[in-house]
Amino acid sequence: MNGGCVMRPTGERLRANVWGRYHVTDECDGCGVCAICAPLNFDKSWDGTYYAVAQQPRDEAQEEAMRAAIAACPQHCVKCEPNLD
Ligand code: SF4
């Protein structure tokens, strides 16, 4: 029997995200694909285990990059809530 404590992802918004429409959830595994798609908008955590939205998109090019990140994220954990504008 495994007596260790394992934190399971719940799909909740990571507190590291800046506030706004786009965010990353705790399902992130830190692969970094989102930051390849949108390097101006994502930052790696201090320990490298996850990424979070560091800057909401400021123009259409960054919006497009965020949409690409949503499509490319293998864990489907980059989310957009349009009603947070
Ligand atoms: S692509 Fe998805 S799983 Fe990979 S670091 Fe970005 S948010 Fe996390």
C-alpha cells in the first residue's frame, strides 16, 4: 500500500496566472509547448513543473498565439473564459 500523499489535478486555475480571460489549470505537466506557441504570454514556474499565463494577449497576434497554445496543449489545460473581459 502506498502511504504517500499524491496531489491530483482538479482542473482549477493555477494561482500563478495573471488575472484575465486566459489561464492554465493544475492539469499542466510543464511540457512547455504553450510557451513555444506564445512566448510572450507564458512563463515557467520557479521549479519548472508547470507554466502559467504571465501576460494576457495585448494584440491580435498574441490572441492568435494564445489560440494556438490552446490547440497545441497536450493536457488541454490552457483555458479561455471570454466573459472575463
Ligand atoms: S502546453 Fe499545456 S501542459 Fe504543456 S506547459 Fe503549457 S499549459 Fe502545461
